Amino acid sequence: MDDNAQREKLEQELKFLKESFDAEVISKEEFEKGKERVEKKLKQIDKAAKESTEEKPAEAKKEESKTKIQEQKPKEEVKEELKESEKIQPKVVEEVSEQKPPEANKPETKIEEEKPKEDKRDNKAFKYTVIFVVLVLAVFFLYSFFKPDAKSQERFVPLCKSDNDCKQQGKEGACIKPGAKDAKCEFREIPINVVVLNDRKNCFNCDTQRVLGILESWFGAANSREIGYSTNEGMALAEKFNAEMLPLYILEENITKKENFEKFKNLFEKKDSSYVLSDDVAGSAFYYKRENIQNKLDFFVKEGDAASTKAENNLREFLDTFKEVKFEKHLSSDKLAAELGIKVYPTFLVNNRVKFSGVHPAETIKKNFCKLNKLAECEKGLNRSLV
């Protein structure tokens, strides 16, 4: 096969590789290897062609030099040489004709004619081979991609086996259907733990429902436990946290994990590893350390305050009815008001220990007073409306 035919074959092969790569039939690595092989063969053909073109000028120079020498020779010598060459040439031709039969050149012609056909067949076979290999690789890739992984099925690990596997900061986790394929974790807010120190027996105004509701609105669900002051545990807690009033709300340290803690942090006082809600925010009403004085009522007012004036008008009916009551009126500037930390006016203090605030009708004042005192006047009905 001549160089031009071989070059054309290689260029067709290179074009086919490029089309297969663009169609994503073969990988980039396969394309680069094929391209490198074809370009290498093309370079060899170019090199051979270049060497052949360099040899021709050299032969041409030799012929020119021979021509000049022949021109320089005398005509007679040239004639003699021609005669001798004519004598020799017939002999050479006869010898060649005797050695080579007339049909000697025919096989070479057939071989030369058959080579292009074989090259074309080889080219087509190569194309089909490449396509077949690419298809096999594609089928193998798709099969391996979509085939279920037997090992992963054998090594199935459920999402959770117990509640301990369900953890999330600031939340409490529970494992639903533990160990099953459809096992899942469910999370809920970790409730705050609140210990309430109280004395409901001696305090009629020590309900905790309102304050616990406020804490839940701040921090979410609350687990509360109330301890009576008269118990050994209650007395120990009162001493440990230096309680001045009851109820006392003690929150465990897990309160710091709540998002809103920083927002309400100033309303608590850290004691030991716990946080105690301030008495003002807690609305604590029982001065449990003060002496219990029966049938005593203290009244705290603020000068020029309309609510204080209205409360005093409603109080008159109660005082006119309960003649035995030990009554004292205090201004906001009095020493006792500062000692008790009174900040809301008007405020009532029953038996020197339990307080309640606000403007109330005479009947409500009587009921609160009679919860701690047993007088005959407690059976009488008073005005239920404000005056």
C-alpha cells in the first residue's frame, strides 16, 4: 500500500475515534490512546516521505554531473561508448528475459490489487470491534449500577434500636419501632425541671399555677415538683437557698440549654448549680420567717395614688364590721414597706405574714382575712362591689 492510501486509512480511523468519543461511546482514556497510536503512524509516514524527497535532489545532481562530463568528452568517444552500450544492452535484455518468464509480473499485480481490499476489510473490522467493546462496557456499567447491593442488604442497620440512639442537642429523643426497617427518631423539647418550695397550709395566697404557666411560655414544658416547707427536705432547701419568701421556684441547670435563657437570665439568681426565680417575678406572698400575729391587718398605700384611695374606700366597710382587728396603715415611704420590699400599691398584709395586692371589694378582703382568723364577723356578708 502506498503512503497516500495508508495516510487516508489512518485519518479515517482518527475521525472515527473522534466521533465515538463525541457520542460518548468510548471513554476519554480510550480516545487518547487510539489518537496517540494513529498520530504516531502518521508521523512515521511523514518522516519517510521527507527522506524520499531529500534523496531525489541528490540523484538529480549526479545525473547533471554525468551530463556535463559527457558533454566535455569528444564526440568520437561518446559515439564509441554508445556503440558499446548498444552491444551490451541486447545481451542484458536476453539474459533477463531468459531468467524471468513472461507471467512473472502477474502475481505482483494481483497482490497489489488485493491489498486495498484487505485494508478496507481490516478498517471495517476495527470499527465493529470498537463499537462492540464500547457496548459491552456500557451494558456492564448499567448492570453494576442498577444491581441491588446484596452486601448492603445483608448488613442492614436500623436507624435506631433504642431511645439512646436518638440524640439531639436541647431535645429529648424517642425511637419509634426500634430495630425495624422503618424505625425512626422523634424529638421533643426537653422539659425544664422546677422544684417549688411552698407552704400551702399557712398561706392562702401561695398558688403556683400562674407562675408555672409563665415559665412554660418562656422555656417550654416544665416538670414541677412541690415540696412542703414543714418537711425536713423543705427546711433544708429553705436554708440552702436562703429563702426569704414562699413559694420559692428553683430551676435546675438544664435551663441554660434553652434558647430563651439569655433573654430572661436577669430574672434569676444563680445559687450553687441552680437558678432561683426572683421574689418579685415569682409573686411570692408568704413571709414565712415573720411572727404570726393573729387578727392583724396591715395596709400599704402610696400618696396621691388613685388605686390606693379607691382601695381605702372599700376597706372602710370591713373595718366597721371587724372591730377587733389590729389595723395599721403604712405609706410607701415607711420603714416596714422597705423591709418587706413592697413595690405594688395598694397591698394588704394578714397576720404579719401573708400579703395580697390590688383593689378589692369589702367581701374579698373579709374572705382573705378569715382564711387565717376565726372571728364571729366572718359569718357576715359584706359588699361584693367596689365603691
